[in-house]
Amino acid sequence: MKPILSVKDIKKTYANKTQALKGVSFDLQEGEFVAIIGSSGSGKSTLLRCINQLVSQTEGSIEFKGTEVEKLKGAGLKKVRREIGMIFQHYNLIDRLTVIQNVLHGRLGYMNDFRGIFDLYSMEDRWKAYKILERVGLADEIYKRADQLSGGQKQRVGISRALAQNPSLMLADEPIASLDPVSSSTVMDYLHGICVEDGISAIVSLHQVDFAVKYATRIIGINKGIIVFDGKTQELSDSIINKIYDNKCNSVSSENTTNEMIQGERVAV
Ligand code: ADP
Ligand code: MG
């Protein structure tokens, strides 16, 4: 079967000469739910951002549904970006807008600029946004301002906005790094559940090994811009984890992971 995504030997050197990716290759099959794990600075965000061309790689190619994304511009790029949903650590919501307005922003890629500027969403779009919010348990919050939500609720809006794009690929960049363990589980349950139910392929970068193991069927471990592990979740061992984290994290249920999550939440609040 042809992969939905094929990343071929990509390298990224930023203007300041930092080599964030040093030749990364992997294929993603349709419907796979993959976790990318690695320390801070290992290149997870750069990799995800290259896939939808928020960052352009220095070398190598990325094929999404058979199209080389780095060659796209204008309408072609807009079309591919709308098929690739993106979820961010800090949610990237518009605080002064309501929950449903934030979700409707996911429909912008389908509208012409004029309709987008004037918020002229169709009834169909509004109904679709409502149904998505209902799916993530936010049907009663649709008219709340985004800044009045808890972190976990904000991320469920982030997921809903990405779903409103009708994506075939979902990229989530540390979606739970700013959340406490309970909200993290809720968010991952929704994200994973919906991707599996709708057959959406997903790449989720995670700091927390235990969450990667719980949800992903395949794990990619990245260390200093190089993939050091790519295999089935069951194959991930403590020695491989040590290789990914340079011996700084030595077991699947590391206490450090939990502490980092709690600290992350304090920063976000
Ligand atoms: P991660 O998401 O795993 O923390 P990143 O992809 O953010 O890793 O970063 C990988 C490396 O690239 C780090 O050394 C980081 O400092 C560097 N980096 C990231 N973004 C930029 C940028 N815009 N300019 C220069 N260096 C960057
Ligand atoms: Mg990152």
C-alpha cells in the first residue's frame, strides 16, 4: 500500500547554523497513529513543521499523498495544508473569540478570502463545528470565550479546529505538555479515539514516554536530529529509551516525566 506520507532524508539547518534535522526518513501508512519522542531540542517540532511546510527543509523531500510538498505554492499549498490538521502545545486559540468561532477558523481553508474576512460561515459549517464540539464533550461551552476555558478544554477546542478542516493527516506538537495528568489523558483519549474512528493518520510528538506507549502503535525516537528508533511500541525497551534520551530518562514510567508535566502546567496558567 502506498504511504500517505513519505519523508525522505530531510535535513534542516536554521539560519543560525543549528542543524535541527540531520537526515530523517520514514513512511506513514494510512490510519497509523505514531508518537514521536525525544528530548527538548531533538527536532520534533522542526520535523512536524516541515511536513506542512511551516518550516522548509534544507534538503530532502516530503511526499504527502504522492505530492512533494516543498514544491507547492499558493493554492496547491493551501489545499495540502487544509488536509493536514495541526494541534499545538499552547493551543493557539484566539482568546477573545468564542469556542465555536475558534473551531470555524478551521474552515477558512475552504472559503475565499472575502467570506473569511467577514465571518460568512455557512449553516453547514456551523452545524459541522457544533457536531465536532459535541464529540469532544464541549457542546455546552460553544459560546464561551476561549480565554475562559481550562487548559484541557482549550486543547479540545484545538483538536476540534483541526478536525473542522476535514484532515486526512493530523500533526500534534506536544499537545499535552502544558496539561496535568488527568487533562492529558482526557485530551489524548479524544485525539486518539477520533483519529482511529475516522481513519485519520496521526503523528503526535510527546515528551512523556508513558503516554506514547499507551496510545501509539508505533514510536519514532529522535535524538539530536537523527531517528534512533522506529518500531512497534512493544519493541521499545529501557535501553532504547536511554538511547533516545541519552540516559537521562531510564524507564517508561519515569517520575521526571510527571514532574515536567506539572511544571509545564504551572507555566501555562
Ligand atoms: P523539539 O521540538 O524536539 O524541542 P525543535 O525542533 O524545536 O526541537 O528544535 C531543534 C533544534 O533546532 C534546537 O537546537 C532548537 O534550538 C533549534 N531551533 C528550533 N527552531 C529554530 C529557529 N527558528 N531558529 C534557529 N534554531 C532553531
Ligand atoms: Mg518542540
